[in-house]
Amino acid sequence: MQTPGPLRMILVHIALLAVTLLTLFPVLWVVKMAVEPGQALQLTVNPFPTSFSLQNFRDVVSTTAADGTWLFGWQLLNSLVISGATALVGLCLACTAGYALSRWGFPGREEAMGLFLLTQMFPGVMMSVPLYMLLERAGLLDTMTGLILVYSTTSVPFATWNLKGYFDTIPKDLEEAAMMDGAGRWTTFTKIILPLARPALAVTGLFAFISAWNEFILAATMLGDERRYTLPIVLKGYVGEFSAEWGHFAAAAILVSVPVTVLFFILQRHLVEGLTAGSVKG
Amino acid sequence: MISGLVLAAAAFAGEVTIWHAYRGGEREALESLAATWQERHPGVTVLPVFVPSEALADKLQAAVPHGSGPDLFVYAQDRIADWSDREIILPVPAEDGGWHPVAVEALTFGDQRWGWPLSTKCAALFYNRALVPEPPGTTDALVALARSLTREGRYGLVYEVASAYHNAGWLHGFGGGVFAGGGGVALDHPANIAAYRFIQDLALSVVPSEPTGALVTQMFNEGRAAMTLNGPWFLAELDPALSWGVAPLPVVSATGLPAAPYVSVEAVFLARRSGEAEALGAWLAADEAALLRQEQGRQVVASVGVPVTDPALSAFRGQLDHAVPLPTRAEMPQTWEPLARALRRLTRGAASPEAAASEAQSWYKVLTRPSPEPASPWPYLGVAALALAGVGWRFGPKLWAQPLRQWAFAYVWVAPAFLGMTLLTVLPFILGAAISLYDDEGTTFVGVSHFLDILLARDFPFWSPMSFWATLLVTLTWTLANVALHVGLGVTLAMLLREPWVRMRGVFRALLILPWAVPSYITALIWKGMFHKQFGAINALLALFGVEPVSWFASFSTAFAANLATNTWLGFPFMMVVTLGALQSIPRDLEEAAALDGADGWQRFRHVTLPLLKPALLPAVILGSVWTFNMFNIIFLVSGGEPDGSTDLLISQAYRWAFTRGHRYGYAAAYAVIIFGVLVIYGRVANRLAGRKVL
């Protein structure tokens, strides 16, 4: 395709730059609030910091419990473990289901696909009370296991659906060849299909990870001990009923966002390939 | 006898868990008190657990009835009526612990004492000594002073003028109040109307618009607010360099009565009875602990025997003599929203005091409408049985006809995901949906009355923002507009970012997906700040082009636009990435061929690229629209439904009915079921429009 004229090129670049700046504007504000000393919500036009201090970060990172336990450390670890386990469990549940739905026309397949979409239509904020009762019955309240199970099952519909879309794009000849060589279904799946689906697995896992990493309402309802808290609960704690520590909030927000942003950038290439959002074959 | 002793000893040598939402100095004070108690009582462990304030009440309500809550917890007294009824809190001995009478009054309900008072929180008048040498003693003096000080970006009085809590002092000072006249709820009492008029005058003359708590703090610290009404929590936010004072609220000139703000009494409540918990609870409220809480936590302690040296704390204690305990009556929770709505309309100048008063009263009536009549469950069971039989008749033969055994392996592959989802997603939803057939207490079966109330818009005219149909229209418009913008922007950017001649494509792409990576509740709060009328960045940018400041949350169209802008910002990266992915699998030679045939850029996109993109975009669009339909965070955090609930979506309405309008669980569950029904219909229509089964 030929390159457009210089005027058009400049215009396109200016437009891209403008959109990017607009996109960055709110993010810059968070940075500004975090690095400027004080706890006020900054409401000025200038999104760049006018003074610099790391005090807010120091305060946030150094929170300790009454007995000297390093709370922030534990909470970071909890968040990592819960989100990581969610991604792993979610992927394990979703990959076999996605593969079965992609390959085999068993009775009830259409209905199962329909059910996956239906679960996306449940109004989420109304589910916390019944979920609490269920976990309570199962003795999983106030445990990481309970939260991991809830998060991973919540992530299953999108994960299954996205993986199915990707499996659809993998030609069937590969499996047929392997089957001819005497490999079973399971071997074919683990040895041939899964390695090929790596981009989709990465993206699907990232999604499950992020949704668990950012979730606040369920975590705050289900966990009862500060040492088991995840970071979003702590983050919300900075903006309380009567007073708001915006500086601490912003600093914590940056600390919470950084790992996810880094993951995003690392997986960027996969993101474009692996987010099939339903394949061409349907 | 012996077993009783053993039990008592066991209870004493245990662990006492205490939940609280304290931060900073108050938290340190509580924790060091817990440590002191442990030292003095070997064998006892005291575990203070911090729970964020917005989660504390919900958590208590969920945990305590199941026996998994704390022994003690710290909370304000305003939920005593409800909590004592549900046995979330237990009565304590009615001792005289040397507390201010108003604190004791606040904790007395139904002839019993609930909890030990720790501290009191009520508003008083903060003033900047550089601008206000002597605090005004009457409202006339206050208004005159505030008017003379309001000029050139400075305001005489800055407080949360639309908040029911902050204005309670004026209501009582004019002889009114929520329960004015001594009977039931009387939001339209003549004394209240007089107070509304006074508040409206303040709002329109000396108070800046949309004053949020954060803005009040900022303006007062910058010397741009001469006075403010605020509580003791404000002390922690004051700039140490500022010279300020605190005084009791002035006397209302029209009535000669002192303005009496609400006082909320923070108490330690007993959730699980044990000798140890009771001893600790009483000790935390006694003078010795109160002194430490005052010195280290800067609390306005309820113990009047403790000497106060800090002038600010002593001013707050003085205000206690003219304060009204936050009512604990069962009707109280349902009065907040009507009153807040009335105040928002008043302070925007959108309603006269009389109109706002009568609206508030009738809105209150709607919120407290008696539960529907009980219904017989038998017809419903009959219908349910028929439906089950129908499903069996429809799908049974299909399953039996196919050799199930042949596909057994496939079911095994799907089973883990299916089981997990059924247990933890489908089952909770069905449980929640079942509530919709019961009254709001969850005890009486009422059949489909909630559904009829909602669908027939029984409580509101069809066109009122509160009616289901108006909200549905807003929700559909919201969904359509968002999806159109997400797709439009996402596809445009993706088309540009795939061109090899664009410089730094990687950098642009990386930066443009940033909104997706940052948690949405963080950015939603930031966007809300940017839309502030006087101090937000958006109006400041518009001012560069000579546009008058826009009051974004005062009219439906601008509030809707603000929500839309925020959600577009959040949502376009997803569509951009989906499109980029889909574009990779589209060979460009087709476009080149079209270019050779003389097709211009738009024609090439419209007739070559778009049809190829469609299969990948359609599922993303359908899923995206389902998510947008139920997008709760943005509405709740940005516009908050303003003005007057007109920008609320179905999901935020459901949430309000369940949690902020006096716990109408049955009604809210019915809303949730209807939302689900609407989406199911939408899914069918979307599939039909797409011409094939997309999902």
C-alpha cells in the first residue's frame, strides 16, 4: 500500500498524539497526587507535579499491624497468590471445556455455550449476599481458597469462550495426523494444541489475573482478617466515610496498577493475537 | 455449678476480636489499649481487626447472624434499632460511666442500653482567623459576614451544602427536623421549609457549587473559604500553617434557638457475649482509656470527666450541649435519600423550598410503602412444575435419542468448568432470584407483586426518572452510545496503528491500552474530579475556548455525557485490541486490489475491510454491550445518578433499592431478575440481527 502525502501523515500523527495525551491525562493526575505531599484531591488543570516527595509511597508501603507484622508485604503477597491461583485454576477449568466445545458436536453443546453467555448477564453487584451464604455453608469463608474458587469460576465463561475461539482457528489436520500416529485425545491436546494456543492462554490468564487483582466488593465481604486482605481493600480504605487520604490513595493506586501494567506490556504482542473474541469460523 | 465456673473461666481465658474502621491516631490508640489490656490480663488475647468503613456494616450483617463475627466492634450508633432487632448487637448493663447525657441518650433504645460510648462526632463552625476575627453568634451575623467575605474566588462559607447530615443543625435550629412536630416523619413541616429556604439562600449566595468534602478541605486550607461546617475528622486535614478556630454553631436569628447538629456517638458494641468481651468493652469506654483516646487519637471522648486542654476538642465538647443524637428510629434510614434529593434540588436552585419539601415527603412515602399482600405459593409451584415438564419434553428426547455413551468423554471435558460455574455463579443467582418472590424481610411469600410494582411503574409516573421504563430507556441509550463510541474509536485507532508508515506504533499502542490496565474505580474518581464545575480540569480547558463553566451534574444531558466520556475512555482499548488482532488475519492484497480498481479509502474500508472484520467484531460487540448494560462502577462513582436519579441505569437502581433505600431486598431482587430477562431478550435480538448465532 502506498504511503500517503506528507500533509496527511502529519495530520494523522497529530491526531494520534492528541488522543494519546487525552488518554494519559487522568493517569497523570494520579501520579501528581501521589508524588506531591499532602492528602488533598488535586483539582487543578495542570496534570504535572509541582513538587516531589516519596512520602506517600513510604507511608503506604510501611503499614504494619499492632504486633509489627509488615502488613503491606502480606497483602501484596495475598493479592499475588490469589490472582495467580485464579488465573491458573480458571485456565485449567476453561481450556478443556473450550476445546470440547470447539471440536465436538455433542448434544447440549449449543445450550452449554448459551449458558456461558447467560452468566455474563447476571447482575454482579446483586450476587455478593447469596455467595456469602454459600461459602459460609462450605466453611470457605475468610479463606483464600474460597475467594480463589469464586474468582476463577467467575472468569470461566469469558475464558472458555475466548479459548474456544482460538482453538477454532487451529486446523483440525494437526490433530488428525497425531491421532493417526496413535496418540490419544489427551496427549494430542496437551502436546499439540496447548502449545499452539499459547498466545490465547496468556491473554486469557491475564484477564483472569486482572479481574481478581482489581476486585474489591467480594474480597471485602469474604475476608475478615487484615493479614488476609488483598490490596484493593486496603486501597479503598484510604478513602473513608469522613476523611479521604487522597495522596495515600493515589500512591497505593500506582503500586496496585504497576504490576498489571507491566504484565500488559509484556504480553502486548500476545494480546493482539490471543484475544480472539470469537473466531471467524463461529 | 462447677460446669458454670469452668465455662466462665474458659470464656475469660479466650480471644477477643474487635472490628473497627479506625485509621491513623485513633487506630494507634485502640491498638495500644488492646496491648495494655493483654498485659493486665494474662491469657487473654485481644485482636483488633481493621475493616474499611464502607464494608464494615455489610460484613457485620452477614457474619454476626452466622456466628462468625467479632466479639466487639466499633461503630456509630445510628443502626441500633435495626441491629438490636436482628440480634447483631446485644444489650449491655445501663451503668453510669460518667458520659455526656447526649451520648447515653443516643445509645438507649427500647429501654435498654446498647454499647459503651467512646467518642462523639458532630459538626461545629471552623473559621479562618485571618478572615474571621470573631465567630458569628447568630445566623444573621453569619450571613452578613459570609456575604461580605465572598469575592474574587473566595467564599464566606464552604460546606457540603447538599448533605442532609451537614444541614441537620439548621433544621433543628429552625425548630424542625426529620421528626418535626413530634409525630412521624415530617420532611414537609413548616419549620423545615423555613430551614430549606435559609439553606437555599446560603447555597446560592455564599457557598460555591458542588462542594464535595475534598473541595471543602482544599479551599479552607488555601484560605479561599472563610468558614466551614465540619466535624472533628476535619482536624486531621487542616494545614498546620493555617490559623484557625472552632466555635459552636450560631443561634438561628429567626427562632432564637441554637443550631443543633446531629451527633453520632461511636460506641463499642457487643456482638457475642462473654465475660471477657464485656469487661474489655466497659474498660475501653472508661476514663482511663478515654484519656489515651483523646490524647493519641484526638477523639472528642464521651467521658466528661476527662479534662480537655485542646481548644478545638473543647469546642466540640461544648457543641454537645446543643446537639441531637442521630435518630435510631426504624424510619430513619428511609429519610436520608428523600432529604438528600430535596437538598440537591434546592441548592441547585431547581426547586422552591415548598416544592422540594412536598417532593421529599411523597418520595419518603414511596420508600416506605407497606409490603405486598402474602400470596399462595401453590399456583407458582404448579407453573414451575409445568415449566420443568416442558423443558424435559423439549430436550429429553433429544438427549435420549443420541447415544449419550458415545459422547461421555466430551462431557467429562466440560464437566469441571460446568460444575464450578453452576455452584458458584448459577446457584447464587437462583438463590438471589428466589428472594424476589418474597417480601423485603424475606419471610413472607408474595408471588410476583414486586415484578408488577416495577413493570407497571406503580409508584411513579412512567416518565419519572425513577420508573422502570424511563430507566430502561436510559440504559439502552447508554449501551448503544457507548458501544458505538467504543467500536468507532477502537476501529479507527486500530486502522491507523496498523499502517507501517506511522511512527512509534508500539509506543502509541502501549500508551493507549493504559486505561484498561488501571483499576476502573481509581480512574472513575479522577474523572469525577475533572468534571467539577468550578475547579475541574474540563471546565478550565473549555474556558480557554471562551466557554462558560458547565455544571456537569445539574442536567441529564451533561451528566450523561460525563458518564459517557469516562466509560468511552475505559472501553475503547478493548475494541482497539480486538480489531488489531482481527486485522492481522486479513490479507492486505484485497484492499490493494480494490485500490487499483479506483476505490477510495472509505470505500475500501466499507466494502472490503469491514465485512472481513465483522465476524470477529460482532461477538466482542455483543459481549461488550452486555458488560456496558450492567456497568455499575462508572454510574455510581461519576454522576452518582445525578440529577435526581435520571442517569441511573437499571443495575444502579437495583443496587440502591437493595442497599441505600432501606434494604428493599425483595424489590431489588426482582429488579435483578428483570435486568437478566432484558439481557436475554437482547441476546436473542442481537443474534437475529447478526443473521447467525454469534454467541
